[in-house]
Amino acid sequence: MSRILVTGGAGFIGSHIVDAYIEAGHEVMVLDNFHAGVRENLNAAAALVELDIRSPELEVVMREFRPEVVNHLAAQIDVRLSVEDPMFDADVNIIGGINLLENCIKVETRKFIFASTGGAIYGEPKTLPADEQTEPNPKCHYATSKLGFEHYIKLYKALYGMNYTILRYPNVYGPRQRPDGEAGVCSILTGIMLQGKTPTLYGHGTPLRDYVYAGDIARANVLALDHGDGTCVNTGSGRGVSVRELFDTLKDIIGFEGEPDLQPLRPGEIDQIYITGDRAKEVLGWEPQVSLREGLARTVAHIRSAAA
């Protein structure tokens, strides 16, 4: 059993990871400022500290809990906001992250697991799916801050010997993803269609993305506790799904009768990106298990239930 601190553990992805850690028998503390996190997501078996990762009080929390593993998900995740306010994006994603790393060294945390982004770091590579050897080419401030912080993690390994695994996520979806949130096309489309309103498909419905169910991502984080040391791993499916295909699948599941409004891409958004999962299978023993249709059906059921 390990003592694990999960930053952003009340958020959509973080809460699924917390559940998976607790189910595996670990002791978990959640650190969240509830900017995007939701109290209803919290697992009752996890301890909670309401705090921003940039806070000087983080040192007190870390010294008291002394986590053996830190899983870092707390972040500014809105691509459009990162373009509008790059100072805030860097303050949270880089300065906040460094604050966390510094305190990990003080309490001798043995491993740092980082939720990075495969959906944004690679930009629009010529060859798809992108693998870990694909040269990063960020097209927005959010992706740049995530990539920059990856380098800080590697530096702390070189300077202080702290182990790490970097997981580059695709588009993650599933229950608890907010239909009114900052990101998450699956839940946003679902929420709009359940209200009988007309959804907007940016890029005229043609952009390709890689969608992996939240429960599968949580399982990768459990495996990363003991595998994938000192490496960066894509957690993708290797399959690009168009926004139109996503809409059509949701339309069938929901019974929606309307058609979408097609609009061009917005600043900072990428047309086509999907990523591999080959290295994850090799070093973590992981691959996605939940099909897109099954995962979307679970997502729709959750949003319907929450709205009832």
C-alpha cells in the first residue's frame, strides 16, 4: 500500500483515478481548490485538503501527509483561456507545478505521476497516430505549459533522483465530465442534445480526435505506480474519430432528431490529432478496453441521471 496525493482529485479524471487507487487498497489524499472540481465526485475514503497548488501552505500539507507518490492532475486545462490569458495558464501549470515538485523533494516522494496531454503537445504532426518519438509542436499556450513542465519533471529526476512517469492523455471522456465545463466535447454535446438544442461542431465536423474512456485512463494510473519508470507514455487508442462521427453516435444513443451547426475551428484548436498506445501496452501492460459506443452510452446515462 502507498500513500498517494492526488492533485485535482475532485475533478473529472482525477476522481476516477482516486477511486481506482482506493479500490486497489492505497491511502489517498485529495488536494483540490474546487475551481473545476466537484465535491460530489469525492470518494468518501479519501482525505481532502482544499488548497491551490500555488499556495505556500502546500509545504505544511506535504510534510504532514508525506506522500510516497504524487499524482498531479490539477491544471488550467482550457485551450481558449490559455490563449486569452497566458500568464494565468503559466502561473498554474508551471509555477504551481514547480511548487509541488519542490515540496516532493522536501518530503522524499519516491514517484511523481503527471497528467500531460497527447492531444495538444504534438500539434498537427504529418504522420498519425503520433507516438512518443513525434516531435512536440504546441499550437497553444496550454500545450506549451504542459510540455515545459514535463522538462521540469525530468530535471528533478536528474538533479534529485525522483522517479516519474509522464502520461500523455488523449481526449478523455466519461461520467462526471461536466456538460457545462471548460473542455470535453463528449459531455458538452450530450448536454446540449439532451436539452433538444442545436450543437455546434467546430471545424465543420471533420476534426479527428482520440477518445479514451476515463475508467481506462484510471487503470493506466494504477499501473504507473509500479511501471513506466522514467518514461513518457501515450495513453491513446491509435484511432482518430471525427467530431461528426461522435455526434452521430450520440444522436443515435440519445434519440436526438436535429442536425448540428457547422462552424470553423477556433484559435488554438487543432484539426487532427490522435495518438498511439503501443508503448503503454509495452511498459505498463495497458490498453483501452471500453469501446467508444459503450463509453458514450455510460456518459449519456450519467448526465441524464444527474439532470433528473
